[in-house]
Amino acid sequence: MQELQSNEASDGEGRVEGDESGPQEESPRGRTFLANLVRELFQTERSAKAHPLVEAERLGDVPPAHALRAISAHADAVLSELPSLFGERGLPVSVGGSAVGQAFSVLRDHIADQLLSAERSYRGTLLGMRHGVDLVELIQYVAAAEGDTLLAAWCGRWLSTRRPLVEAAASELAWFAARPARATRAAKDCAVAHLLQGLVHGAELAAQQLRRLAALAR
């Protein structure tokens, strides 16, 4: 009898410990987990709206820029849905998350992108968009586990639209591969960016020379 009671002991949240099958009723920990993911989604979508547009402006009227603009347009539409989607569930309508996303965008534009080539900047933007796909996929799993089938369905619709857009952007890496001169050009076409890239390249060459000298001295 005691063994049976032990096997049926719950984790304190109304769930049987070790029972991972099927949708569950909402739990405090699951609710907190979902709230944290929702805050991250606001930040991620704000970045998905801003970064691709910046990248597209730098690239000009070329296929990779078209793919990026499509993702930005979808993120813009999603951001208009999120407040009502999460507000009616009592989940965070995270203005703060959007502000953080904006801050990262500013830091990237004024600091990080000064050091990047065009293709590395593009791949950095692509990495952030892939992160968004993983995030919404996780939200879908958590929503299903918490019994929120409508939110899980919304995530499914988001994924059915965004994932092909991100895959299309990834396929445009071939465009850079066919244009090495363009790919290795500074992401920001300004004197500061060219100067910083020159300094970084010089430092890399110096480091290589030092490694060769160290190897000869052994």
C-alpha cells in the first residue's frame, strides 16, 4: 500500500511524477515557464522585424534582401497580434521585451556590424531568425503540455508561415557564394567599418605570423 502511494506521488503541482503522456492541466511551474518564453518572443519578434530591414537596406535590390523583407513583414504582423493573444491569457504583454530587442538592434548596428563582412552579418541575422523558429516550437510544446490547445494551434500557424520564409533566406547563402567580392565586403559601407575591418585583418595576420615563429622556435 505504501509502495502504491509512493508511486502515485505527485510533484506538488497536480501532476503525477513521471507521467509525461498527453496534454496536462495548467501548472504553476508550467505557467511561469510559458510566461518567460512569451517575454522572449516579444524580444525575438522585435528583432525579426528590425534586423532584416537593416540588412536588406545594406544589400540593396537583390534576392537575399527580398527574402529578409518578407520575414520582417511577417514579424510586423505578428507583433500586432501578440498583445491580444497573450493578454487574454493573463500572460505578459511584454513592452520591456520589445525595448530590449530594440537595444540589441542599436548595439549591433553601431558596434558589432562595424566588424562584420556582408555575409557574416547576413548569417548573424539568419541565426537570430532560426532562434525564433526554435522558440515558437518550444512555446507550442509547452502550450500543449499546459492544455492550451488554441495557443498551440496559433504556434503551428506561425511556424507554417515563418519556417518557409527562414528556409528561403537560408537558401540565399548561395547568392553570396557566387559573389565572393561582395560577400567579403564590409557589412556597413563606411570609413569606420573599413578601418576596423582592416585593423582586425591586420591583427589576424600578426597572430598567424607569431604562431609560425613559435612553431619554428620549438
